[in-house]
Amino acid sequence: MKTVDIIYRYEARDVPKSLPSDSNAAVRRLNNGNRDFAALLDHVYDTSGVIEQIISVDPRDLGLESAQATSVGGMLRPNARPQGPC
């Protein structure tokens, strides 16, 4: 059995990754990512060794504020206030 390593690599880029242009593009990106992930596990039982996938993330992916990220478009900002009964 192979070991599967999934690595999230933080990259502060000059130009952040582009966002999908519409909902259809977002669904295509999601489906492609799901397909790539499933393919990663297709050969997990073939032999021993390591399967490695590196996923690049930028500040927007992590929900971090940055002038670069906010200048590209609106970001979701988490609500830090507790919700519900305290």
C-alpha cells in the first residue's frame, strides 16, 4: 500500500489565483478538483511508495486579509461574535 501525502503550500503571489467567472465555471473547477483527488487514490494499492499532491494556496484561500486579496474582489469575513445563547 502506498502512502498518500497531500501538501498545502502557502504562496503569497503578486497576482492571486483567478476566481471562476460564473457558477458554471465554479462547478467545473470543483468537479476537476474532485476528479484529480479521486485519481490520486486510484493506485494506492498497486505497490509501496508515496503518492504526493501539492496544492498551492494564497491568502484568500485561507481567509486572510491582505491588500492584494481585498483589491481583487469581495472576501468573506468571518463573524467573530459568538452566535446563539452564551
